[in-house]
Amino acid sequence: MLTPFDDYPIHQTPLPVAQVASGHPDHYDRYWFNGYTEDTYFAVALGVYPNRGVIDAAFSVVHEGVQRSVFATGRVPLDRTETRIGPISIEIVEPLRVNRVRVDAEEHGLVADLTYRARTAAYEEARQTLHSHTTLMMDVTRATQLGSWTGSVRSGGTSVAMDRTVHGTKDRSWGIRPIGQPAPAAPSPRDHQVFFLYSPLNFEDRCLHYMVFEDSTGARWAESAAVLPVIGDHDPVFGPDLGVSHVRVDHQVRWAPGLRRSEGATLLVAGGDGPGDGLEAIELEPLLTFRQKGVGYQHPEWKHGTWRGELLVGAEEAAVEDLDDLAPENIHVQQVVRATWGERQGLGVLEQLVIGPHAPSGFTSVLDGDPA
């Protein structure tokens, strides 16, 4: 099945672009962005799942103590350049440098016209591959980039101030990851366990990106960490010579009593070109929390990659203080954090998804909170 994108010399297999080489039902290709200040957070996600015939997207804002979201899902278009569904669209204005996000869901209390501009080059994380017994669970490539936003957002009829620096992250990932309804299979002998931290941090002259997956013992099975230079308008955003410094990062998360959410954390950085010599500490102070279910992750109704008809749009909102912090759909969070690295002051996020046992954290069951 040919589409306009087949006119570009981009093919990786003998198949047309509309047909992916992998027949795995969990194949996906996704955009994810966030934007934040010290008192506001927004995120947008858009994913295509060709082997399930689905495209879905969501936009969510935390502002003035309320998290408000709009969701859309429908049939995947044949043309992969059609990155829109319902009231949500993501436009590639300049690849790896400029994107435009538009949301027209006034009836659900959300309207946005936002432009993302890269602040760093795109960084390819280490490939993330995970098997559960004989089943391939994950095989993912992710490109991460830090940037900034301009434009406008209205949430619940209130304009969100964009007349200041609004930091953000762009996350492009693709491959195989659990989505939608799982394919029939024998029960896995592996416990349901995830420990994932993801922390892009913005400083005036540099950025740091950290990602880690660990098993229940604390052993790392995937990790990436790098110091990224801040780029100018005409500096390259891809290529072999981007000035990236690969570093080693260890984490010390201080879990909030009774929860699986941090009340602060320390990242210990080694091997970079930061201030001073040897091990350097970056202190993270949480300012506000965003539940990733607002853009579909672990959402009981709007789970990624689920067929719900040709087009369906919905919305939800909740006061942040009323949310059950140990409900399965609320465990996956991003916290806006103030970051202190020596004399540097910055802003970033600390994403946390911790399900099942993790011995270094003292977690022993599926969703027990911190025992301290």
C-alpha cells in the first residue's frame, strides 16, 4: 500500500512505509513532549500502532491544582505524515529542531497553540531490550531532546502564562513496548516489576539527561546518561560531533512515606566535564506532580493502542489533592524539580515508574508504599 512518504529514499525494508517490518502487535511509534515552569506542567503524546490499526493522542495540563486532559483515538492513517487525531495535532516544522502542537478542545476546557524549539541536539539513548521468559516485552529506541516553548495554553477557561521561560523535553520513541490488550500467552514466571527513572535537567549553559531501568535487585538492565551542550539557532541537531559528554549517574531517591513518589532525590554524576573533579551531586527538589495517565499511560480507559472505533474523543479533570496516589493508574508520575548542581540552578523533571519489588528502595509487593 503506497503513500506519499514512499517517494522519499527512507525505506529500511522492501515494504512500503505504511507497513512495518515487525509483525509484533505491540509495535509503536510515538511523540511525547512536556513543558513546565515552577507552577505549571503540560504534556502531549501521539502514537501510531500500525499492526493494531490505531492512532491515539492526549494533551494534559496541571495548573492551579487541577489536572485536566483531553484524549482522542481512531483509525491510523496510511500516510505517516498525518500526525493528528481529533482535536490534537503535532507538526514537524523543522526536523529535530522545531515542532508545533495544536489542541482545539474548547468544549473540554483545553486549547493550545505551542511551538517547541530545540535547546540541545537530539540524543539517542541506549537501546532498551527486555524479555520475560520467552516473550519479547520491549525493544525500543528513544531520542531525547531538551527545548523550550512559546505560544498559548488555556485550561478550564484560564490562560496559562507563557511570558517567561518554559522548559520542555521532546521524546521520540519507537519499537516494541506493551500497549493495548495483551496478546494471549501463557502466564509469565517473571514477577510484574518495573523500576524506571528519567530525568532531563536544564541549566543555563548545559543540560543533563539521565535514564535507568533496574530489576528487583537494583541491577541495571538499561541506562543512559549524558551532559548536552546548549545549542544556538544554527548549530547542528544531529550528526557525529555534537559535543555530548557521556557520564555515569547514580541515584538516591528519598521516597515519600507510604508512597512510590519522591520527596527529593540526589543524582551523583561521574565522568563528565561539570564543575569540580570527581563525583558531583545534583540535588532535586520536587515542586509539583503530573500523573502520566493524563496522556494515556496506565489509564484504565484511554490506554495506548486500544481500538475504540473510527474516532472517539473524551476528557477528564480532577483536583490533584483528591487523587489516590497509590492507585495503579497514578503510580507513573513526572515531578517538576528544582535542580542544584554546584553553583548552577536549573529546572527539570524526575519521572518515576516503580511497580513491584525493588530491594534498594524497600518495596516488596506490587504497590506497597515506602515503609519508612
